[in-house]
Amino acid sequence: MPNAARSMSAMVSSRELEMKWLEDNKELLATLSGKWIALEGGTLVGADVEFAKVSDKARSSGIVSPFILYVPESVPGSSIGL
């Protein structure tokens, strides 16, 4: 496997920076409930109620394999497990 492909594969599989962002930004996440979000490294790239808009925003920013997830709406007594 070429070095660039191996590097991309490692980046996509670990997603350590995105997971750290989720852990460090719980208050911001609460304001994004009910939306899809795209992260790249430690940066929030986009947020919208429509998956396609978030995906398009990430890809138009040059992100080949965006990290996109849905932030569930708050339910009293529950958490999103982060």
C-alpha cells in the first residue's frame, strides 16, 4: 500500500482528534442536538439538520472521508454517552 493511502487509512480508522473534540465540547454539543455534525481533526466543519448539507459542506471543504455523526435531541435523564 502506498504511504499516502496507508496514512489516510490510519487517520480515518483512529479518529482520535475527533473523539477528543467530542469529549472536550460537551456544552457545544448540547446546543447542536437534533443536528448532524462534521468534524475534521479538532475542527467542527459543519452542522445542520440535513445530513446531505453537512456532507456536502465537508466534501466541498476538501475532506475526502468526513467524520459525520448525529447529535441526538436531549431527553431528560439521558446522555449521549460521551
